[in-house]
Amino acid sequence: MKTYPTPHDSLFKKFFSDIGVATDFLQIHLPPALREKCDFSTLTITSTSFIKDNLRTRCCDMLYRLQTTMGPGYIYCVIEHQSSADALMAFRMMTYSMEAMQLHINQGHEKLPLVIPLLFYHGVKKPYPHSTRWLDSFDDPVAAQVIYSQAFPLVDLTVIPDEEIKTHRKVALLEYVQKHIWERDINVRLRDIAFLLELSHPSRELFVCLMHYLAQEANTLDSEAFFSNLGRNTIRYKEDMMTIAEQLEQKGRKIGRQEGWQEGRQEGRREIARSMLALGFERAIVEHATGLSNKELDALAE
């Protein structure tokens, strides 16, 4: 990213801000297969600034947009000017390309555009000494090509058999619970959840988070029975279960039935928070587990 423009940059941008110059450049230097896809009569200059979530701005030198000759769709051309060689230039060009794609999506489009990066170089070293293939920026280009040229790994819990999930060691508990969280009645999964709790032996913090998650998200018909039975079936966590889960079910869910589901869920959060604070958990952990703010936790002590 350039902070201060050099005379080289200024001259480059002055010329390439002329649509005629840019059109001739692209028609001459684009590979034929890509050139044929471009409708140069629609070529326009677009913003070269990409505003990030942290409000930092990333800028490329020139960004153009044009329609395709193949029907609906857009092509962007990123032209970056360099008067010195940069070993990671290919990666920078890919970064600009991704930002241009995001800009296009932010404008309401549902499909990614083709973004063609071009490097305009006139440095002292000749020829240009670095690869313009971004995969060569990795220590292991072969592995990088395998990763980034095919579908990414997908862990689809909906099609993994339960018995296979149970063999997944410490992550089995999370996978099993989240696979079945949408079921009408989570009570039918009680024995398996208890088994996986004993098998994986999560920390107290993970256990509390899991109980909170089940209380908030599970579509259970008899949640009080579920937590009560789970407490009886998990020897290792029986005390914590009685302290946290039972209080939640006896108070939060009763209020939920009397005053409405949403208020019941909120009261459930407060009951979990009270129990966790009484057990000596740090406030940051309580906030994370319950979703309550620091101000809401202060109110519990009043």
C-alpha cells in the first residue's frame, strides 16, 4: 500500500485516468482469451479505495469495471504500478482482487465478477525478478494449489452417522449436540449426551457453556426433566448440574411458561449468571457464557 505518491505514480495515474489510454492498454496487453470476454465500450473507472471494518483504507492504483461480451456479468481489471520489485506483489494483487470482488457483492450482486490483475512495471531490475503467480508466495506452492484450486473441506454434521461422531474424541460432544439441536425434543438424546460428557470430560467452563446453549436453543418438550435426568446420568458433573442447570429449569423456564418464552429465556440467563458468580467464575467468563452485559451482571447483585 502506497502512502505518498511518487512522480512515477502521479504520471501513471494521470495517463491511466484517461479511458482511451486504459482501453488501448487493456486491448494490447490482456491475454487473448480474456480480451475476448471484455466489452470495452462499457469500460469505466471505479473507486480504488476499499474501506475495511476497522476503517482502515486499502488502495490499489487503478480499478476498472466493464461488462462481458458473453451476456450478463462484470469484469474488473486491477492495474498496479510498480517502479521497484516486490517479492510479495502477487499476493498483494490477489488481495486487491478479493477487495474488488467484495465491493461488487456489497453493491447487491449475487455472483462474483472476474477480476483480472495486471502489474505495470518499469523498475531498474530487468526483467521483473519475481513470480506473478500468487501461489508461488507460499513456502509450499504445490500444497497451496491443491487447497485453493478445489472445493474446501466441508464438515457436514447432517450426514455424519451418530456412531461415527461418537468416535471423534473431544470434539464429539459439540458435534453431536449441534447436529441434533434442531430436533423437536432433545430429551431423546439425553443418554448419548450424558455418555459423551463422561467420555470427553470437558472443562467446567465448556460444560457451563454447553448447558447454557442447550437451555437457550434446544426445542425440548420437558426441559426440566431433561436437565434433571442429565444430572443423574453424569456423575462427573452432577454437582455443577444441580447448581446451574436445575436452578435454570426450576426458575427460568417456569417464568418462561408464565410470562412468555422470551422472558423465560432471559431469566434463564440471569439464573445461570447468578449460579456461575456464586461458584466463583470470573465475570468475563460469565458474560461469555450467558450473553449478559457487565451492566446486567451488576444489576443481579442489587
